Amino acid sequence: MRQYEVTFIVDSVLSSDEIEATSKVYQDMLVAEGAKIVHTDEMGLRQLAYPIKNRTTGIYYCFEYQVETGDLISKIDLAMRRDERIMRSLVIKLDKYGIQYNEDKRAGKIGKVKKKGSKDDSKGKGKPAAKSKPAPAKVVKPTPAAKATVAAPVVAAPVVTAPVVETLTTSKEEE
Amino acid sequence: MASRDDIKFLSNPKIGNRKKKYCRFKKYGIKHIDYKDPDFLLQFINEQGKILPRRISGNSLKYQRKVAIAVKRCRHLAMLPFVTDLLK
């Protein structure tokens, strides 16, 4: 039994009924071929990183399924290539770590990567807005801290330097 | 004779000491790299969207290969750009 994962992007210009129908077609196709669907993930509307067929958004779907033989893969791949409603597709065979990862992800054990400030909520869409929002927070936060850090060495510096001179002189005297 | 801890240096003696790079996948036991998570993969590409070399990212060869594959899959699905500018 092998586990595969097919991800595809449906054209966002279509109506929601058509989009659902498209995903249903492939879901039925998998079941008809004897595959056992483990999980279906509707990732929803996303901004594309680059335009495909002059479209800048797409609806992402991901099906994870188990199947005995790999004959189905070429069929589903060909069907998706011929289908005009589908912009991109990718079929992946999952190894044992991949299966484990997906299970953990569904159980909510895997958290999202959060980068300092700028990548908090931005997921492709609204990039300029997301960037501009955290920016002021960034500017505001460091200033008190920066002041403190800047101020501290100035005060501390003479205190630190003085003993060095003293120790040096004392050691010389001892000699 | 004063021990090293007692000596007060004029400048920080740790300046110039580089932190050793490590493979985060080995260190934290990450076995699978998800190609559907562009935010994570963003750590392994530069501003132009190029994959960072091992000497910069510190990945072991095994996981560098996996990262490269994941980034390429991600690009195919239009979650990461092939070429760009000012990505970060």
C-alpha cells in the first residue's frame, strides 16, 4: 500500500459550484480507481507567486490517498493536464516520514513558522499591508531597548576601564 | 597572579568568534520537509528567490537535497516565485 498526495490549483474565475464540482470529479475518480482517500485538504483561495495564464489567484486542493498500485497516477495526471479548469497539479509519493508529518499536522502538533514581525499573518495576500503594519511596531519597540542598551555602556564604560588600569598598575607595582 | 576571570578587557574578547553553524533538521529531528509551507522554505532562499548554499544555511547534505526538492515543488505550485526581487 502506497500513500500519495495530489495537489492542484483550480482556476479562481470559475463559480464556487464549478470549483466544487471540479474537486468532486477527481475525488470520485480516485475512489472509482480503488483508492482510499485518507484526507482532503481545501487550502482555499491563495495569491499565486507568479501569474499563471494571466491569473493571479487560485484555489488550492490537496488529496491524500492510499492505493495498491501506481497505475492510477498517470491517469489522474493526464486527466488534470487536459482539464482546462486546473492550472497546476503535482502528484507526490509520501515516504513514512511524510505520512507521519501529515498525521501530526492534522493533529495540530506542527506549528506555523513565525518570523519576527513581518511574517506574522501575511500568507501571500495583502503583502504591502502586512509589511506596513508590523513596521511601526518594530520601530517603536526597539527604541526604548536600544536607548537602554546604548545608555548602559556609556555609564558602564568608565567603571570597566578604570579597574583595568588599576589592576595593571598594581600588578606592575607588585612585581 | 590574577586568573582569566579577574582580568577585565578593554574590548569584548568574544568579538570575532563565529557561532558554529548546524543543521537544524538534524538538531531538532525534522524528518520531512513540507513543500506546501512556503513560510518555512523562505528561510532557505535569498532575496532573489534562489536556494541558499549549504555553506550559508548549514544544512547537512541529506537535508539540503530535501530542501532543494521542496523549494522546487513549491515553485511549481506557485507558492514561491521562480525569480523575483526584494522577497524579504
